[in-house]
Amino acid sequence: MSTATDLDRPAAPPAFQEIGAGRKLRNRFATGLVWGAFLIALAPLVWLLITVLARGFEHVLTADWWSRSFAGLTSRQFGGGVYHAIVGTLLQGLICAIIAVPIAILVAVYLVEYGKGSRLAGAVTFTVDILSGVPSIVAALFIYALWVTTLGLPRSAFAVSLALVLLMIPVVVRTTEELLKIVPDELREAAYALGIPKWKTIVKIVIPTALSGIITGISLAIARVMGETAPVLVLVGYTSYINFDPFSGSMASLPLLMTSERLTTNAIGEARVWGAAVTLILIITVFNLLGSLISRLTSLKTK
């Protein structure tokens, strides 16, 4: 009696079966929905960008636009530039970042490394969630009530920076917290096994590992607060002259310039508004590109 060989046994069915027509149709339908949603979301952004560039790009091509102010010019005189507003925007954003970034990073480090499961960490998380949903006008009114009404100090660019701090901190805290969470615990445990203190592990290992993403989050947060209008409307006055002192006097910024020039209701004021809008977009784009470049330079190099 002969035994069956491997050749006599029935062949096993293939591991990968042919995809049916119904599955292909559903896959194409889902792909079409995703692309349709993407184009619907992209269309307003492209339309906005094209409109702003078409109406204001010609104004930023002159050297005077970047090197002069509107000092000595009326709302009906063409000429000058937005150098005074650029200085104000950068100063307010820089002061805001100097105050907000260290506070936000320290808060995120506490939430991830020290306060897991504690009541204080829960209260801090709840506070950050509230701040992330606070409108900019509420932050501006709070600083006005504290800085001007209670302390009796004058309106200034520094007060604007304090209001922007309230808007920037929750963004940086959330970004840093999530990036610290994805740092592998094996890195911390290896450092502890070598006898390295916890604070030094955080400073030398944890933060450098997440530094690339943290810098990206900081650049996005700065770009967001630089375009806020409500704080500058409430906390500082507009001037067509250049002011480098953030603690006294009026100081222009690009959002405040656009609001002030829009009230003139003439063609020259409207042209200045569109030019300032293009300038703000270009500055924010430069900040994002610099953030991406620094993020790549500080990212960990792996083979």
C-alpha cells in the first residue's frame, strides 16, 4: 500500500485572496471622501492667500515699506512704510516668548515627570485647559483690570505682552507635555540605573530628546500670538512713529496698524491694510521656517 506524497496532497489556498469588486468600490469611495474633505478645507485658505497677495504684495516690494514709518504722513498721503509696526510686533512677541516659554516648559515637566496622579497636577491641567479656550479679548480685559485699573500703570506694549503670555502658555504646555510623554521610559530608567539624578536626567536626556518638537511648538505659538488683535486694541495706543520702549508710550503693531488704517475708509488706508497683512504673513512664514530649521538642526541624528 503506497503512502501519499506531498505532491498528492491538495494545494493550500493562497494567503492573499483577490480583492473583490465591492471592497475596491468602497475603498475608492472612502478615498474620494478624504480628498474631497481636504480640498474643501484647503479652498478657503488658498482663496484667502491669493486675495491678500493680489491686493497687498505690490506694496511690500519697495525698500521704504521695510525701512520707514508713517511719521509725518496723513491718512490721505501715499508713502512711508510699516517699519514702526514691524518693530512693535517683534518686540511684543519677543517679550511674550521670554516670559511664557520657560514657564510653560517647567509646567509641562512638572506634569509629566513629577506630578503624575497628584491633585496639584490635576488642578494645573484643568487650569491649562481653561486658558486654552479663553478668547483673546478676555485675556486683554483681565490684564487691563490688573495692570491699569488695579496697579494704576499706564497702557503699554509690555501690558500687551502679558496678555499674549496668557494665550501662549497653554499652547506650549500642551505641546511640550505630549512630546515629553513620547520619550521612551527606557531612557529614564537607564539613566537612573547609572546613578544620574532625576533633574539631570530631565535636563540632559529627556528634554534634548524632545527638543526638536518643542521648538516647533514654540514657533507655532509665537506665530499665533503675533497676529492677535484684541490685546493691542485694549492695552496700547497706536502711533505712526517708531517706539522702542515697551514700558511707556504708544506702540504700533501690524494688527493694530491694520485696524487703525481700516477706519480711514479711503483707498490709501485700504492699500496700507492689505500691505500690512502681507507683511504679517511673511513674518509668520519666516518664523515657521526658522522653527523648522532649528528643529531639524536640534533633532537627534540616528542611522
